[in-house]
Amino acid sequence: YGRCGEHLPAEVSINAYLVHTGSQLVLVDTGAGRLFGERGGGELAEAIEQAGYSVDQIGTVLLTHVHADHSGGLTIDGQRVFENTVVHVAEAERQHWFSAEDEANAPAHRQHSFPQGRASLAPYIEAGRLKAFSGRTELLPGITAIPAPGHTPGHTLYELHSAGQRLVVWGDIV
């Protein structure tokens, strides 16, 4: 796919996962929001409503990483979409997207990702609703963060386990 604002030559899918833990709703990734234009995956809130929920019911967002197609749906026009939500992201990921050095050293075609990432996270940081974690960590009962750096410095998998079964959710590692 192309950079934000460029014509996308092929249709792409952007995935987010809504999990009901029995006590709260957890969303893994948020899609691109409006960052990729009209056909860029900004239908997350509507999809959540079609599933019978609202964004106000989501207590936790887990980010696999901060690329726009995974975190862009956190905000619209600089405002938090998920008012009642705590966003969890790996500390290495948070540090990377706020590092002037990392931005300056990024390839030219990737430098636009840094202000996008900061814009997605900043309203949650300002509201005290961003929690960074390090290493393999159980974030909620039955949900464990597993470091998978490479695609980005803090890329994370999430293992969900319940009743003897497990599901591993990832962002862009394939």
C-alpha cells in the first residue's frame, strides 16, 4: 500500500480484534481511522456498534505496534475515540515513536509515520490513559503480552487464554 494520502492500488484489509473477557471489552489494535482516507479502514466504531457494543464500553486497547494502520483509529481530529479506555503499548514502542533520533535516522519514506504515531498516542498520554509495559507481561487476567520486536522495536503479540484454549493475536509479523 502507499503512504497516507496516496492512491492505494489494491484493496487491503486492516484487522482489529474485539474480545469480551467476561468482565470487560478489550480491543487489540484500532485500524487506521481516517489516516488512509475514505477507503482506509475508518469504520471501526461502526463495526463495534454492529457487534452490539459501543466504543464507550471498551476498557482496554492493546496495541501490537504504533504504525498508522494499527493505532490511527485511536483518535479522530486529535480527539480520543475511546474516552473510557486505557491503552497499553510496549515501552520500547512508545520510546521509538517519540525519539527525535529514531525519526531522523528512519528512511525518508517512513518519517511520516513518526508524527502520525505521536498524534495517535498523545491524547491518551495527556489524559493519563496510556500504560507502557516491558517484557513478557500479564496485562489482564488471561491476556499476556509477548515481545516480538523486529517489525518495530516494541512489536508485541498478545496471548489470550481461557478454559484451556489459547489464541495468539499479532500485528505484522508474517
